Amino acid sequence: MENNNQYRGVWVFVEHKGSQIEKCSLELLSLGRNLASELQVDLSTLVIGNLMGRLSEELMYYGVDVVYVVENPVLERYTTSPYHKITCDLIKEYRPEIVLFSSTPIGMDLAPRVACELKTGLVAHCVDLKIDKGKRQLLQICPYGDYMATMITTVKPQMVTVQPGVTPLPPRGEFKQGQTVQIEREIDIGNIKIIEVVKPEKADMGKIEESDVIIAIGRGVKNMSLAEKLAECLGGILGATQPIVDAGLLPESRMIGQTGKAVRPKVYIACGISGAGQHIVGMKNSGLIVAINTDEKAPIFKVADYGIIGDVSKVIPALIAALNR
Amino acid sequence: MTQHSINLGIMLNIAVCIKEIPEEIRVNKKTYTLIREGIKGVINPCDKNAIELSVTLKEKHGGKVTLISMGPQNVEKTLIHGLAMGADQAVFICDKAFAGADTLATAFTLVTAIKKLGHFQLILCGKASADSGTQHIGPQIANFLGITQVTYAVGLAVENNKVRVKRQLMDEYETVEVEFPVLISVVKGMNEPRIPSYVDIYEASKKDFFRWSINDLGLKEDQVGLTGSPTKISKILPPETIRQCKMLQGTLEEICNDLAQILKT
């Protein structure tokens, strides 16, 4: 058994695109800064890529103490094998007690494999992180069915993926601080070869997180076209819970919640959604929340500003009529 | 598995890891576990896509499909469904000792079963389970086996002993080429899972079905289940009331007029 006390410091795995730091990684810096301050340790970032000079400098405006950089032309685009090897090697070498990743396609490809290699745990889709100072333990808060669970990892490092969109962005400081450490590594790119990367023509992917109005539908909605009409009427876009997406009624890009997107529109209308914990984490930061449900005890009402107890198939047409009046 | 000549095709030996999930997700407030009693179990949706993919590949290239599932109770129906879709044999891993396993302990247990079964060129699983949704199992199985992983697959073709996989990422599609052996996790909607007929289901009940306990896998209790899991639940809390909800009262028309006013401002 490793001595857990040898592990110190908080690390953030930074994702980037076209020399820009991804928003989700900035969110991790804001969480990471708090954790590092409470533990009185350094906040470090790991940046892997090609020509990361400007980006690593930019990180120093966000309260980072050390920026570890691994650069190589073959690392231009993420692939599992070399990123995994580098991340594991550096964690073994520098022994941070906490490592944060984002719940993104890259984070979710990399973090579980790193955790497995290091024989440690990984808590997925966290929405908040706290420190139990007495035990020097990371409290990992994530949705668990209808509930919120606080998880702990008994082995070091303690690793999590954090749901993008639930943490406010950190302020950009006026001055740079901290230092950059360039790390040289022999890179083995493994047996995976990228053949092509294409952007879909349809602008349907994404975008739900940019809409001001979201009409979200759950299992209580029997008639999709009604919800569509309401969305049209309010200039909004349709979102959905997991069961609706699983049933193939809306694409995965419209899924809101723990395994989908976290959104903060100005208006969120939850139609026929009971409000499982994993859905609520994706929408509770919305501006105005309206819930329509037949069950007055549905947990969705606990996060709503206004509630209507009723069948969506009756309420929506009446609401559209009222809006057009 | 012996390598056949190119003329005979590739003969893929495929393992598919599947999970049965409760149709409704409810938490037992005392034990912190998901309530299974009285709640119908269903195949995790994207696991059906993984089974469909395996059967399609077998039909095209020849080979054998083995289903593997670990579960707290009898998931026979879920595995039979997979066999009826065209898989050849099923392994059900079940033992009290596996209860409370986190993803690392689960992946470790599944890998032990995979190794016991022999060598697979292709291991498939769904992207995530609809109940816990961690997405961990695929990459962790791949790491335990020391093989390449490709996550978020929406398309796949086998050519010249290589696999070409189209991946669905945040706002783009990436196509990669990998060599066997490889683990691939598939996204729901990558294909249309076939619906087996009653005859298929009847025939499926005659296929090989193995039940393996901790002893069959040659594992020790401290390697699996809750004791073999580095993550633990410390506490659970009901969802917090974060807003004071005003219930709109009156006739449907009054309610909707009120709401329309609120939305317009």
C-alpha cells in the first residue's frame, strides 16, 4: 500500500482547441484554486499538445502556481495512448493528491483509463467539490438517482470528472503568476491513426446551451409536436431528459443532465419531467424555471419558480393560446 | 482462436459487455443502493447497439459473439434477449461478494471473466449505463487488458484486418483506424437493434449460458465488490429545495394567462 501522505497538490488537466483554453478547463481552475487554497498546496495544470506557449502563459492569469507543459507535433490532436501515458507518468512522478478532469469526450476517454492504471477511484460528473480538512479528504458531490451523493476515494490520488457548465468561470487576474515547467518525453503514439475529422453540416449538434429559452420534455410528454409548437412560439429550442433521448425522440445533443449538457437559459420550461437528480444538475442554474407535471410531489417543483399541476397535453395548447392573445 | 486464411475471412471473436438496469432509478435511503425490487429490469439502451454491432460483424466476417454481464440478481432475461439477437453464448457473473463494486472493481471482475474466456479481437460495450452513466467501464477494461480503446463509436467497418471507427465527439466526427485487439464503446443510435422473434427467444434459451461466481473466477473477496472499490459513498442527501415554487392556481385558462404574463416580462 502506498503512503497516502506522500501525495500533495491539486492538478487540473487542461483541454484546449486552436490554442484556446476550453471553458470547461477554466471552470476546473476555479474549483481547483479553492481546493488548493484550503489544503494550502499548489494548484498545477497539465497541458499536453503542440506549441502551447501562448496558452500556458494565459493559464498563469488564473491563479495557477505551476503549468506543466508537454509539447510535441504528434500531440497536436488528442489520442488516448500518448496522452494516457504522459498523464500517468507525470502523476506517478509528481504525486498530486487531487486530479481534476472535465466530463467531456476527452476527459471521459482519458480519466477512467488513468484511474485504472493508477489503481485509484474516479468519481464521474461531479457538480461540486469540497474538502474535509480534518481528514484531508476530497468530498466529491455528484447526482445519484434522485439524490445527491457525497463520494470519497480512499486511495490517492483522488480523481474526478466535473460536469461542464455547473461551475462559474474564474476571474482573469491582472498579472501573471506562477511558473511554467517544460517536460521532455519520448512519445509513443500507439497503434491508432486519425484518418479524418469532419464537422457535421447540420448545425443541430450543440447549440442548446446557447438558447435563451428551452422547452424540456420528459416522459410525461406524449405529443412532441405540441412541445415543438410551444418552443416555436417562445423562440426556444427543445431539450429532453435521458428517457426521451433513449427512446430516440430527440438526438443526444439535446439531452440535459448529468450524462448530457448543463444549460443556463433565461427561461426553462420543464414539461412532464419528474426531476431526477441527474436531470436537475443540468438545469438548476437556469434563469426562470417553470414546471408542468401531473404529480404535485414531483421533485422538479423543488427547483422551479412557478409550477402548474396538470397534464402537459392540456396545458401546452392553453398556454400557446394565452401567449398568442 | 486460430487465424484463418484471408479467403476464409477474419473470424472475429467478439465479447460484448452488457448491463441490466432498473427501468426506474430510485435510491434506498438506508443502504444507499439502487432499489431493484419491484422495478422492471431492462437492457441498458446503448448495450443493445453493441450487441447489434457484434451480430452484424459476425454475419459479415464470421466468428463468435460472447455476452458478459455482471449483476446483483438474475439478469437471465437480458442475456437471453442478447442471445436471441444472435449472440452465441452468455456469461452471467453473479455473487454476493461483488455487491457494492465501483467501476474499477467492476471492470476488474469483467476482465477476469474475459481472460478466462480466452482471446478476443474485439470487445464491445455501450458508451455508458443509463443508471449511473459513468462511461468508465470501457476504458478501464481496455487498460486492464492493455489494449487500445475507441470510445463514442457511431460507425465501424473492418477491412484488411484493421478497424475503422467513426467517433462522435462534442461538435465533430473523428474517424480513426486501429489494429486488433481493440475495445470499442458505442453510442446509442449507431444502428437499429433488431427485435428478436419468439422463435429466436425460444432458440436462445438453448444456447450456452454460464453462471460464474467469485470462485469460478478465482478471485478473492478483497479484490472485488465494496472492499475492492477505492470509491465509497460517504452520504446521500435528498435534492435540496433551491427555489420557492409558486403553484399557479385557477382554471386552466387563468393559469395559462398568468404564466403567459410571466413569460412575456
